[in-house]
Amino acid sequence: MHFTKRTGRVLFANSAKQFSTTSRRQLSGLKINHNRLWETLHETCEWGAAHRYGKSSTETGMARLTLTDADASVRRWLDDEVRKLGCTLHVDQMGNMFARQKGRLNSSAPMIAMGSHLDTQPRGGRYDGILGVMAALEVLRTMKENGYQTNYDVGLVNWTNEEGARFPKSMCSSGVWAGVIPIEQAWDLRDIHDPNMTLRSELERHGYLGDIPCSPEGFPLGAHFELHIEQGPILLETGRSLGVVQGGQGYRWLTFTVYGRDAHTGTTPFSARQDPLLAASKMIASSNEIAKQHGALASTGVLKIPSNASTNTVASQVTFTLDIRHLEDDVVHAVQKECLESFANIAKQDGKGVSFDWTMDTDSPAVKFDKDCIDAVRTAADELVGAGQYMDITSGAGHDTVNTSRHCPSTMIFVPCRDGVSHHPEEYCRPEDCALGTQALLEAVVNYDQAQMKKQEVSV
């Protein structure tokens, strides 16, 4: 390891002081180990560290794509760590890792889970997903060393292929678990650089093709809490330390192909052209304006022109993607409808016009998270930082918790990240924010566990 522990302690000497002055009493009576959390997070980032941007050993990004050798290494490390804590580890048919710690009731009820993911983008950071798993581990460590037992079983989940960067389907294995992605389709996903490798073949190669069905029946969850960096600027801009996540935006991903005709630039007048790139450009600009009118978001992330295109030739075909998002599904649908109408009009303009077709690649409805889980997080936030330092917030990005919320009570906790930057090597979350978020996660899980116990006592 190249991580300098002395540096980590210096960082935390200041952060621990700041954390202790802003925190109030902890309902659980437990307090996480800030230094251990920070050091563990960065030590595990040695597997997949890439894209250095500073002199410190921790000033790198990450390139730990799912089921690479680096991902397999950190998985094996996590396997060892949870077993040291006395957890039982279960692996399902998508390689999802479920570490379970028994509660004092020895109940057969599904465990209260804390989950996220260890895979990253090719040019990703050290906190997206990774913080959530390391925070869950720190909660389990803190409970173990203090002899604290929840009433019901509690545990950790590492979801496979959340990013979808190597095998192109985001929130993949939680989607299989939730029943929104067929497992055969997920297994057959191909490595973007080597189509001979499938997700299933890599699960088999690393020994993570479990025999437990990937479903709520195969491994049910009683609840799911996820700590995550916000991946946006709202907490920073409002000066808040914690976000109590209410739900996730709905979104649709569409792919459009616009067809024209090859033509010589110098000999073909505008009136005779069928220019798909010109039309696609207008369509993209139109989608932006339509989204703004509805208070929605839209973007084109991929624009493809044939590889044999030439400077002095009108292109024959253009493909582009469109991502539409809003808190309300009706608004997403309205933006899509107006875009299709606008695109049809644009296709008739300019010269002899063009034609186009489209497919819907992803349809993810908006979700509202569970009230009891939200209340557990809000109570924790109120006790830790007070009402003025946290806020209700909606997730603009997709997360595994969006999928778990379809089958079990779920919510998320957000902490700020520098400049709202994520999916970038310089993604950064201050040690005091990592610590505060992890303490909030611990308190929320304890709150939820105690609330469930009270419900059980009332019903008896």
C-alpha cells in the first residue's frame, strides 16, 4: 500500500474536531471510528487507483470496472473483513454480496441492509459507491467492537455492476434482483472492449457466480439504506451537511437514427440535400428547449457519425442518444411526446428532408422512498446536526436503492462532494463529511430497527 497513514491522521485530526462540534447526542450511544473509515476507504482504493491529479497518494481517481481483477481483489478483501466480524456471507447468481450479522432476537425476518457498490467508472473517483460500502462496514465494525446488537439482523450489500461501464447496463444486478432486468439478459451482457467476455463468464472466472437466486425471494431484504455522495451541487450551494433523500427522478433513454444521403458538398446545393447531421443538431437543440419549458432535464451524451465520413461529403446517417429526466413521470412523457413532434417537423425542413427512427433503451419511472426509512434518517440528521444543517432532496442520478425500493422499504443519505463533481478522477468528499454521513447511517439503521421492534410489540 502506498497510503500514508500519518497523512490520514492529520486530515482527520481537524475533521474529527469539526465533526464533534457539530454533532449532538447519538441515540445509539455509539460513535464510528473516523480515522479507520478514512484509512480503510483509501487503502481499498489501491485496487484500481488511476488518473493521478496531485502529489498525495490519495489524489488519484479510480478505474475499477466490475469483475476486473481489481474488483475481484477488493471483493475478496471485503469477504474476509465481514467474516472477521462474525457475519455470514451469501453470494447470489449475479455476484451480489450479502453480509449478514445476527440480531439479538434471532428473528427469521429479512435483514436491514446498508448497500452500495464497489465498481467504478473508467475515469471515476474514490467516493461514488465506495463510500457507501465502506460506511456500511464501519457501522458493522462499530457495533461489533462495542458489543451492540440490533434487534433484527443487519448487514451489508455490495451490488454488482452498478455503473454499467464495462457491461453496459447501469444498476444491473439490483435491477435483476428487483425483477426489472431478466437475468439471462444481464448474464449475456458483453464487455465493451472484448465481446467474447460476458458478465456471466467473468462471474464464473472470479468465483462469484453464486447459487442463490437473484431475487427478493432468493435473498429478501427488510429495508435498504444507502449512503452516497450527492453527485451534484445542491448541498454545497445551500450550506447543508446532509441530504435526506425522498426519492429518485424518473428518466427515459432513447436512441435516434437520422437517415439522409451522401452528397458532395461542393456540387450539391442546399435545396437538393438530405443532411442528417444538420437535422440531428436541430433535434438536439430542440430537445434542450422543450425540457427547459417543462422544468425537466435533457441531454445528448452520444453522437455517432459513420467512420467513413469525409470533410467534403454530406453524411448519410447520424445516431444520437437522448436522456430525459424529471421528478414526475407525466412530465418525462410529455417532454418525449413534444420532442417526437418537433423532430418530425425538423425532418421535413432543409432541402429534401430526412427520415428517422427511434428506440427506447431504458424506462425508469420515478420512485418515492419509504416514509419510515426517511423518518429514521431525518431523526438521525436532526440529532446530529440540527434542522438547519440538513434538507430533503431528490436524487437526480440512478442508484441501486431505486431498484430495492420496488420491493422493500428504502431510502438514501447524501453528503456533499467538492464542486458537485462525480464520475471524474477529482471527485472528492471531505473526511468530516464521510464521517458525518456514516454516523447518520448508523443512527438511521438503529432508529429503524427500534421502530420495527416497537411495531412488533404493539401488534403482539
